[in-house]
Amino acid sequence: AVPTPASENGNLCASDSDIEYGTPIKLVFSGSDLMSTSGLKGMCQWGDLVFNSPYYSQKIKGTQITTYNDNGYITGSYYTFTPCRPYTIGMALAWLTGVYECDELTDSDVVEGIAILEKCAPWFYNGTLTVESDSNGDLVPSICYKENLVYLIFNSLVDSTYLNPDAKNNGNLKIAQATLGVDNYDDEGFKNLHNELLWPLLDTDKGGATLAAYDLNDIRGSLFSDQLMYDFIYVVIAFIIIYAIMAMHAESLFIASFAFFQMFSAFGVAYFIYQTVLYMPFFPFLNLTGIYIVLGIGAD
């Protein structure tokens, strides 16, 4: 789970236990120096682009409000809900350095933030720095525990080589990601994000941060099914054309119809052998290209 820094104004989530989402949306960025001021702001711009789009929605559980009657007895309670801002390195560094807004970061703020990460990195990579684990506070600098931001950055937002003592060229960040929480799995909403927003902007640059990839709760299967149903119309057209040609050539609708019955029977027998006799429960959709082979052989 992604640790969540505290916020009184709702910019960032209150605590990890308050989050109502499972797997977050992930945006992956590439660039020559993503830890530059422009690169950090660029990643924040990408996160805000998704956050403010009409295709994205999520809730974060906020303060519990208790209601009372005139006699002072509790009559009920409810939770307020406020949006949870995208988790980007720029936003995290802004909170670490006391700026609180990514677009207000200056070069000196970035230098200060990187210095904090360099100080805390050894403690993260040796396993001492964990989520809200300040029992080693005498050893680990207290700044490393501020709102779990350092852990958030190293655990979720940068690649495993950044500032890693065991890695070469560990001071230059070229791959990073941002995460956005979702309150429920909205298949249509994710497909709209893909089709209308992210896919057209793939490989686009903002401030030195290029959108290299994204993960929308793994909707690839759903997108593939949609495309498969769209392309299935070509199969129907092929059936109609072949049936018409066979009927004209044989001068008999009866013969053409039974020829097609033979082809459909071949599909059923083949699928039965594949699934039951050979017990291969996974059916690669690439096998559907065999429809055209069966049509050709059946027509002959």
C-alpha cells in the first residue's frame, strides 16, 4: 500500500487506512533529468491533468462528523469526502521542504529536497526506514519520517537504482512514476481516460517529463475485447460473401447451407478437443484467425 502524507486542507490523504481504493492509476515518465525543477513540475502537470479531467473520480475518507439532537444525544454520524491529490515526486518534495505546492518549487527547494533524499536513502535501502516506523528515530534523521514522504518517494515513485548505494549512475533519475487513487473500478471511466486523454498524449513532453506509459488497473483485456467485437464484423462479412458465392456456384441454397453447417460443426469439435480432451483452459484469441482457414478449406 502507498503511504499517505497527512493534510489539513485535503491536498494529500489523511492516512493509508482512510483510502477507499485498491490498485492506483500509475503514470510512468521518462526524461534526461526528472529531478530537475522543470522535470518535477512537468510530472505534477501530468498528474493534475488526469486529476482534473472529467473521466477521473475518486474519494478519500475524511473527517467523521457526528450529529446531535437538542438534548445532546448522538443522532448519527457520517464522513466527509475530499479529493486526494496525485502522488508525484514534486508534490512530495514540496511538502518535505514546506512549500506544499509543486508549482511553487524553486531551484533551491529542489536542491534542499534532494539533499534530504540523499541523507535518508541509505536508511531506506538497508531496510531501517519503513512506513511510520520511527522506532529507530535515534539512528535515522527525523526528517526522513516526515509524513512518510521519503518512504513514499523511494518505495513508489522512483526506480530502484535512484540513490541506491549498490547501483551505478544512481544520482540521475530517468524513470519515475506518479500514482492516483480510485474509489472503485470504473471500466468505462478508465477506457475514456485511455481513449480520450492519455493515449493521444503518449510520448508527449511536459517540462522534460515525457509520458512513457500508464497503467489503468490493467484494462487491456477489456480494450482487447472491445476491439475483437468491432473486428468480428469482418468475419460476418466473410461468411456472407462466401455463402453467396457457394450458393451461386452450386446453384443450391441447400448445399451451401449444409456446407456452412459443416464448417460450424468443425469449430465446435475443435473447441471441444482443445478444452476438454487436451485440457487447455486458456484460449488465445489469436486462434480465432483460424476461422478464415476453416472457411477457405470448407468452401473448397
